[in-house]
Amino acid sequence: MSELLAPGYYKGKILDYGVKRTKKGDPAPTIAFDINGAKVYWQGSWNGKGMDFCMEALLTCGLENPSRLMHLAEGQHSGVLDTNRLFDLTVEVQVADNDPSKKWNRVAWINSEGGSKFKDAITVQEFAADVSNRNLVAELMRVAESKGFKLNSNVTRQSSVEIPF
């Protein structure tokens, strides 16, 4: 087991990302960061109050084109998030409910600088099917506008995957 980072603020770069299923079966964006040589994960949620935080984190990480949101499931090769930038990250230590000896780091907050966990990864098609009853692109655009993010003006809904929005 690798050594835990102390809780605090760190700089890190995105190593990889994807969409995985939570224990409840919901799709969740997951980003692996390199922090001083340690791989530390952030996991978002498209449920309830987590929606705005999740969308803001994805925008902060470089998501600029709403029509590319589903391509998060393709990982770093999709180019959806910026793997070249440094981010300011808040790292916490998590403790397992059923075993206090099991501890791990997690990224709690992702901010712009200055201001394998993917075993359950899902495909673009699965992701699109799972969220077919939600308009995540509209939610992304709403959060982007409310937080002052600029999105790519060449927004299209064309994709190699039929996205049910």
C-alpha cells in the first residue's frame, strides 16, 4: 500500500479519467490525479446537490464543449479534459466505515491553479443510456453560465454515439 498524503492542498495533473459505476450502479465521472507521484482520485456525482459541484469540477478540468460530455467515458484519449494543466487540489483522507484501519486519499475539491481505479468504467453508449432521462448537456451549460465558464461556441449534438437528448 502506498503512503497516504497528509490532508491539505496540493498541485496535481490529470493522469486519466472515465465514467465508472458507483456501488449503487449510477454512472460517476472519475478523475485520477498525479500528486507528487501519488495517484489520487476524485469522483463526482450527477445526483441531487452533487450535480453543480460535479459540473463545475469538469468545467474547471477543461471541459469546453458540451457535446463532448459523453466522451468522458473514453478516458484521456478523448481529449475532453486538460491533462497538461496543473490544478489546485484539496486532498482528504477517507476511512472505511467497516474497518478503521483501511484509509485512502481522495480529491475533495478541484480548482484552477492559482485560484487501475477504472475497472468499473463504462462505455459511451452505456453512459448515454444511463442518463437518457436527464439532460446533462443542459445542466453543464447552466452551471457553466452561472459560474462564468466560456464554452466552445461550435456546440453540436453530432457524435458517433446516438445520445438521447
